[in-house]
Amino acid sequence: MNKSFSRIFYYSQYTFLEKPKYVSPLLRNKGQFSRVYSSLKEQKNSYLIETNELYDLIKSKKKYLLFDVSWYNIKNDNEYTNDDDNLEKIESSINFNSNIISNQDSNISSFSFPTQSEFFSYLRELLIKHEIVININSLENIPFIFYEKDDIFYSPRIWFIFKIFGFNNVKILNGGLNKWISEGKYVISQNETEYNHNNITSDKERIKHVDQMIEEHLIRNKESIKTNLKKYIYNYSDIENYIAQKKNNKLKTTILIDTRPNASFSSLLLINNKKTKINNHIPFSINIPYHYFINSNQELYKYFTFKSKLEQCICIFNYIFSKYFICYCYFFF
């Protein structure tokens, strides 16, 4: 089975807002509910949605799909505790396991890019379990919004997967759940939500409705999905070809980027019974750690946001946007 790399450098129904059902412990009795944050003055990135924008979207009762892609939703590591840190989510959000592919060979990365069948089977499973889908007539143009709790790590991956499979209105919540909580916005109990969803019976009409929406999406986006998979996904054989061409001084407009921390990129690996040292990165790759594009913020909770002008970050490295980028890290495609 081929593992895959991303060819692009990605960067860049309910009325529950009036009264909280559950409030983060750090906010109780601290007078945080009246805190007002000024909106960003910079030009907004169409791939991001700010917390105040999501709040307004929810309050307006417009249709949307909201996914919690936090690390603790990965089934193999799903060890919930009684710690309050694991009990919060934005109401109406759907838990999304970033490890979409199940029952994999143990020798293959758990974060290989999913096939079309694997992705839509998992999406179908999620939508069938949630009543919110009843009010949605089509998957086209409806906002798909992704957030996570502690970092900006899994949400860009899921954003990218949805883009590849034909969804255009996809956004990442800038600052994630921690920023949402720091601003005093309401959250609900994770355990309460899981109990409610686990006790929902998927009736035949809902299953039929979800199947119809997915089928319509696949028919409408058949060619674009095919093009995206060909254009934006690299397999290992492509990387081997890339290395061969670079050795022959070709592909001058293509850059291979390792997005891991510099300590990982610069380290050496010991092979042949620890007698030989080799570089811990793919040949001809350069290192631009992904956290270079992210700001760390500290309120009641620590949260991360994307830097506002990513183009300037790239220009610091003297790389122009007319070039092609192939990106990889340790775990992800």
C-alpha cells in the first residue's frame, strides 16, 4: 500500500447560546461571560472562521456541520478520564476520528490518506448517528467547520481531506476550543453528548437521506475529486522520482518541505546496528516547522491561532508562490 504526501502547503439549528448547559470550570464565578474581544482588522483568510463568526453562525440558526477533531477522538487512544479538560465541546459538534482508516497493517502509518470509499463510509457513519443532519438537504456549499482543543494539528489535515473530496466551504476554527472557552462562550459536557448520540436510533429515513446526499455529492464532484487526487497527492513512488530528478538538477520549481520541528529534522538516525549515521529527513527536503506559522496565545487557556500574513512568512525563506510545494511530517501524509 502506498503512503501519501500532500502536494499543497495548507495554511494558509439550536438555540443554546442564551443559557449555558455546561460551563468550563475555569470560568465559573469569574465574571468571564461579559468579556468582549475585538474582531480582527486584518484581511480574513477564507479558510478560517473566527470564534465570534462561529458564535454568530450558530445563533443565526443557519445550517452548518461542526466537527471536533481533537486528539482524544482517535479511537485507538480514546481514554476519557474524569478530568474536566476532556469534558468540553461546542454544542451540536460531531466527534471526528482523525485516523479515518481502520484495521490497518501495523507496519503502515495510521495517518495514510484515506481512499474515497474509506472517507465517505466514515462520513456516512457519522451523519447517520446525528439528528442535526435531518435539517440539511444537501452537502453542497454548507459550511463544514473543524476545531480541536489544544493545538492546530489535526484540523488542517481534516480540512485538506474534505477539500480533496469535493467540499468547497470548509473552514478551521481559529484558536480552536480553548479560545472559545477563554472567551466565555458556552460549552457542553462531552459525556452528556456521547450518551445522547449513543442512544439515537438511526431510522431508515435518515439512512436513506444521508445516502442520497452523499450519492449526489459524488455524482456532482466526480471529476473534481479525480483531478484533486491526481494533482495534490504524492505517493512514495512519486517521491522516489522526485529525488532522482533532483539528483539530475531538474525540478527547480518544486520544493519538498519537512514541517517537523528543527530538532527532529536535524537529528541523525543510527542504522546497521548503530554503526552508521544517516540524516533523519528525505533527501533534498528543507525544514520549515509548521509552528512557524502559528501564534501562541495565553488567556485562561492556552490556544493557538494562524499568523495573519502567511505570505510574508514564506517570503522570509526566499521562496516564491509560483513554485510547487510537497509537504510531509512524521505522522501525516
